[in-house]
Amino acid sequence: MDPLHLRSAGTSLVISFDSGEAEVIHWGADLGPALPDLAILGAAVPPSSIDARVPAGLLPQASSAWRGRPALRGHRMTDDGPGHDFSSRLRTTSASVEGNTATIVQADPDTGISVASFLALHQGGLLELRHTVTNKGTTPFQVDELATVLPVAPDAVELLDLTGRWCRERHPQRHAIQQGTWVRSGRHGRTGHDSSLLFAAGTRGFGNRHGKVWATHLAWSGNHEQFADTIGDGRTMIGGSELLGPAEVVLEPGAGYSTPALFAAYSDRGLDGITEAFYSWFRSRPHHVLPAASTGLHAGKARPVVLNVWEAVYFNHNLDVLTELAESAADLGVERFVLDDGWFRGRRDDHAGLGDWYVDDTLWPDGLAPLIDAVTSRGMEFGLWVEPEMVNLNSDIARAHPEWIVRPSAAAHKDGGRLPLEWRNQHVIDLVNPAAWQYIYDRIDALLSENNISYLKWDQNRDLVEHGHAGRASVHEQTLAAYRLFDELRKAHPGVEIESCSSGGARVDLGILERTDRIWASDCNDALERQTIQRWTGAVVPPELVGSHIGPTTSHTTARTHDLSFRAITAFFGHFGMEWDVRGVQGKEREELRRIVGLYKEHRGLVHSGRRVNADVADESFLLHGVVAEGSVAEGTTAALFAVVSTRTSAAEQPGRMGLPGLEPERNYRVELIAPVPEDDDYAHTFTQAQPPSWLADGAVAGGRFLAEVGLPMPVLNPEHALLLKVTAL
């Protein structure tokens, strides 16, 4: 069988069948259209080892003497008990290619197992890979794991992944790749605050814009593992899998199980090249939300300026106060007003009401219509917070249907058995139960049908610990049931956008993002914390899908105080909004805020369609990042926006020159400061210098190559302040 070769955007994937199984020979730099005879890759056989060459299979397996993690783990259950057919010898039975997609089937007739692998190398170089295992035998087969893995080159010697906690999601950690297995397990029943959105191996010292990088992401919102596996012969595989609970997937004869998709990208230009591959995939989706799109669910609709009322009023819902907020928001240029937690029956704090998705008539005797009318009459969309997957014990629905609450045991008590420990005073609705699923669907469907709601902030505020249905582990089925709930509601209400929130950023993955229009990156609106959170969220997820709000002057989660300009510039590079009682913003601060909203509206088309760039700045007390317009731009057009951010004091007296990456080398540009400006209250607080650099007042004109290689001398910034630079094509 001839080798399979997929090529796109500087990436090649080569699969050989010479060993009888599908083997990934190369995933990395483009090899060009012609391949040599792959027999030249026959490796030496070392002493004291298997008497054959060991392939790095698309599905690594012990039957080929692979001594690392096998792709498939499972066993057949027969009349003699479990544990049979524990090791398959999968061999290729068919391989078909159409364009840049391929389907490979490998089977073992002796164990009755068949695995079909689907591969697609998308236009921007992002590889999508998934497997489906089918039980061809006559007795049940239990799947314990089916992993999706890819080899990386020998010069991939460092590993970068992400970790975090509530209000500190997606922070990087890196270390040397050594022999053995580095495993990141997520047992939250959701993606998790500490989940690694990006799992990247690279050459020594790889950075934002230099070095080779091989990176993966597992598109799954339940329990999962991501890993790097280096075996004794020096080969390294990276990959991921759904982390299945005991007997979660037992295949009856003829049944199959499909893995979540593993998305993978290769770059020889550092991490920014990885980001470009992911953004290209996102923005090519027919349902993607893009301001310049001509097709798709929300085609041609710019991402609206949002006001979320949570940190303005919390649970203190009052029509007059909220109407004042709506009026103040509209005056500032807000386009979407979101009513957060506290509107439904019995909800005065977080101890009661979840699951009773009826408007509280003691708070809202005329329903939500008066507030919705107050919002929409001022030219804004109305959005509403919901948490459909959760329930409080102090709720009508929990009292009426205790059997709908997730429990680890099927004990025959009238209440269904022992409950897991509470989290934020709440439990989980068992969506695997058809009656519970239908109730939740019907209630959210009714809310959307009966009210003029354009947007749902869909929250999910707890881990799924001890998660079971009918006494068996059921995170797998719960995740699929939640996906189906999203899918069916979107089908019934195609004009409604949905945000995925999960205690902030605990459910950020490409599985949930196939069903939602943005994610809430973190419950933390502290701009300093957000710089890191948004940088690493943005490594995979484009800014138009990342909620980014200006919070109050003093952060509610960290008690830090920041100037408006720093908070605004941080929020600018996402789906911009506010979470703040803006009624109290007056005078020059209000003028500054209104101007920032106008700047966002002027430039959001660029922010939400441009190429993201992150400079490699030598001084670690500074960050420099931005967006650059794709392709050539007309004279006088904004070609790029950059943020220069001082995160802490520097050892140096002044920052010196910093390069602006990503511009056309032979093009001339004008660079100017657009926030803060001398008219803003924050301007004087931003700088600590006897004399500014000469270009700061009147701008600078230079070529793209000069701006990247020589750069501009930066002003001396106070810590936790930022500049927003506009680059115009000449």
C-alpha cells in the first residue's frame, strides 16, 4: 500500500503501511510533493530487544512491541469472566484519501476489534484526528482507553503546558522532556481550571516567534488526560484521551465508541505559528462569528459591546436600578445588556433556586418584559444568565424529583441514595435521565420562546465529583447529554448566542466551543491577572470568542486597584465589555470610557480577524502583543494594533527599544499612541520619566522591517500600566 501524504500550510503528515499497520513516519515541516522510497527509514535493531523494527503506530500497540502507552486498552467479557482479548494486533485493511482528508481502518479478526481513524489536515495547517473502535466480536468489549497520539521530532526537548485555578486560569509551566511519561489528568467532570488548553513540545528555548513547536489540544469537556510519552529508544509521542471511569464504555456486539478529536499543529515560527493554525480553523467554520463573514449563523454581525450586571448588583435585582444601569450603559455605547444570576424563583443568594427556571414573580410581577423593553428600547440586546446543569437541594424541582440529582450509588432509598459533597451549595442534574434532560430543555426553550432574549450566559459552577447514573460512573454520558442540550436548543433558537462560563474558565475547550459563541475566560476581572489568562487562552481561542471585560476600579477578586486605561487596554483584545456599575462613572473618567468604547467599535473588525502576534521581549517585566491585518491593506488603513504592558518594576532604568513584529517588511507605517492620551485622567499616572521618547507625542514613520528589527524606544512606564499603539499603512 502506498504511503499517505497530507500537506497544508507548511505542514506534512506522512503515514506508511510497510509494517502492516499505519505508522506516522513524519508530522512536521512540509516535505514537498515527492517522497523518497521510505525503505530508507528502516531503523537499526538494538541488542537485547525484540527481533524486529518497532513502529511508532498511529495506534501504538504492545503486539508491535511498543513499550510506551498503548493507544487502545480494554478487554472482552465472556462466560469465563473479564480480561479476554486484552491485546489486539491491528493491521491495516483499508486506507482512502480525498483531498486533505483520510480514513484508515485497522482490524484484528482474532480479537474482533476494528478501529477506523479519521484524519483531516485543514487549510491553515491544523490537523484533526479521531478514532472509532467497533466491537466485531460476539460478546461485550469494555473500552478502558482509546488515545490519540502523534510522534514529535527528536529535537523536541522541552514541554510547555498550562495549569491554573479559579481566577488564575491558563498559566504556563515548562520543563525538559525526559524519559518516561508526563501526564496531565483532569478528573473534574468538566475541562477544569487547571486543564492545559495547549500541550506543546518544542526545540530548546522555543518562544513566541522562534523555534519549532508541535502542539495538541483535546476537544473534550469531560474527564481527560494529555501526555508526553518518551520511551527508552528516545522516541516521544504526545497525545490525549478521554479519561473513562470504571465500565463507562462497554461495547455490545456491533457497537462503537468514538474518541474526542485531537487537534494538532506544527510551527517552525514558535508559538505564534501554532496560534495561526488554530485561528485559521476557527475562522473557516461556517457557523463562526466574524464581523466580516458573509455566511454563517451570525454573519456580518460585529461582536457587540457587553455590559454584564453581576459585579454591579450581584443578587440585588431591582427593576428601577437595572433600568438606570441600562440607561447609563446605552449612553456609553453598550450594545448587549446581560442580566446575571438572581432573576429566577427563590434565588436571593447561592443557596436556593437552581433548577427552578421560572421568573420569580415576587421580584418580577410582570415578568422580565419591563426590563427587556427598557434594554431593547435603548438599542441594546438582552442577555440572561442560566445554569441548566445544576440544582440546589432547596428548590422545588429537587423536592419533587430527588431521583434527578446525580448520585454515586443506586441504593434503594426513597431519595435515591447518598449524595456527593456539595460545591457552592449545589448538585448536578442527571442529564442522562431522559425525564430530567427533557425538563431542562423545556424550561430553557420556554424562556427563549416567551422572552426577547438574544444571548445566554450559560454557567456551570462545580466539578462533577462522584458522578454517577444508576450506580455507575457517567461523566462520559453526562458530557454527551450536555452537548445534546446545547445542540437542540441552538437548533430551536438559531439566533440566540450562547456563552460558555464555568466558574469562569473551567470549561474552555474546542468541544464546548463547537456549541457556543464565546467563552468566559475567568471570573477574575483584575487586568494584571487577565494579561496572562488572556495571552494563553488566546494561544488557541481567537479574541472574538473570549469575553474580556473592564471590571471595577478595585478588583472584586484581588482587591488590586488599576487605572481605567490599563483595564480598558487589557479588555480591548477580546470580546470587549464591562462588568461594573457604570452609573458611578462620571466626569472625565466617563468621557475616557466612552472614547475607549468608540475605539473598540472602530477597530473590532481588525481585532477579531487579524493575525495575533506576541513579541519575544527580553525584559520579562514587559509584554508586547497585538493583532496585524491579514494581507495587504490600503493606504490610511489601520494595519495593526499593539499593546505595550508593564507588569512590574524593571531592573533597567528604561525599557529601551522594542520591535513591532508581523508587519510587511517593505511597507511604510505610521505608529501613534491612541490610549491613554493627554486628555485622559490616567495619562500622567502611566509614565515615570523626565522626558518621553521623541516619537511619543507626534508618532513615528518607519518601514515594517525597521519597526520589527530596530523597534522604537519605549517610554518609562509605571508598573501595571499599558499603552495602546495604532499602526497605519502609508
